[in-house]
Amino acid sequence: MSSAGSDPLARKAHADIIVERAAEQLRQLLHEAVALLDPFPPFPGAFFTFAIEVEPRATASPEKGCLVVGPDAELYELVIGIDFSDESADPVSARSEEMKKLDLHPADYLVYAYHALTRVTELLLEQAEAKGKGA
């Protein structure tokens, strides 16, 4: 029998500790992987933002916009917009790209960070292959 015994609250607390520990370990792996990206890619279609889309399709949330990992290996919601209030403004200066840092519960962080790590790993493999062909 587990150390939590038959106490449901102790079992839940034990599960919370496991999830928090896993989230922290995944955060560390993600930071290590992002640090290896050279160069860190710009977000497709963005003018100013460097980010990698990481939103898992199965857990996509209508409350959140485009979820990305930034060059600092943190998770963000990327919000892109255009301010048409100033008609004289050129399209570039009227464009808005904002990364809002996400504050996720460790269980939610696990899902998004795992997808981020998977995508970063794919990019690392692509970069390694491109360097191999260019050498």
C-alpha cells in the first residue's frame, strides 16, 4: 500500500507533489533544449516575434489564443492584431504582437511543455540535419 494509505487527501497531496516535480523536471528539459536552438526561429507570419507554436490539438482551449514557447523557454499566449485607428500608419507600425506569459497549473503545464519540448526537439533535429548537409 502507498505511503498515503487510505486517506484520500493524503493521496491527492502525494499526486500533487508528483505532478509538481514532473512539471519542474520538464521545465528544466525545455530550458536546456531551447538553449540549443541556433538560431531561435521567428514565428511564421510575425514581424517582430520569435516563438514556436506548441498548442496540442487535443487540448486546444477556445479561451486561449495561440500558445507558444519563447526564446526564454517560457510558455506564452501570442496575440497578434492590427490597430486601424490611425489611417496614416503604415501596416508594420499598426501591427501589434504581444506575448502574454502563461500562469499554468502544473498539470496543465505538463501537457503544453511536453508539446513544446517535442516541437523544439523536432527543430533541433532539423537544424542538425541542415548543418550536416551544409558541412
